[in-house]
Amino acid sequence: MGNSILSEETISNKIYFIRNQKVMLDRDLAKLYGIETKRLKEQAKRNSFRFPEDFILQLTKEEFANWRSQIATTNSDNIGLRYAPMAFTEHGVIM
């Protein structure tokens, strides 16, 4: 993957508005930190005491379907999207 610096535009394109909050999806946040999505989720679950309920949201099936219908996806974007992703709020991203 490499340690390239992401542009502000690239990051802002990965911020979504869900439940009246700005969030980043687990896969985008993992990519930002250069780790696998499953490792990010493992750490968030293992350290759940650091992530109050308003730091992480689990997308409902309806939210997930709505999000998928609103973005232009390619086949490569769909890889690993069998389950609804976690969404990290601004405070969750910082954690």
C-alpha cells in the first residue's frame, strides 16, 4: 500500500452523512490508516470501552442499501461488502 499522503479532497470524498452525523466507513478509515478493515473492526471491538456508542454506528440494512444506491460503485468497490459496514463519527475517527 505505501505511505502516500492522501489529499484533503480524497478524504472529504469518503465522508458521508448518516443519522445526521458526518461519518467515515470502516473500509475507508482502514485504508487511511494503512491497515485491513477486519483489523480495524477487531481493534474497535477489543477496545469498545474507548468507543462510546456515539463514536461508532453499525449501519442498518436499510442505511447500507441506501448508501450503496447513492454511490457509483465498481466491482472492485463491492469487494468485501457482504456485511453492512461500521461508520465512525468524527470522534471515532480520532480514536
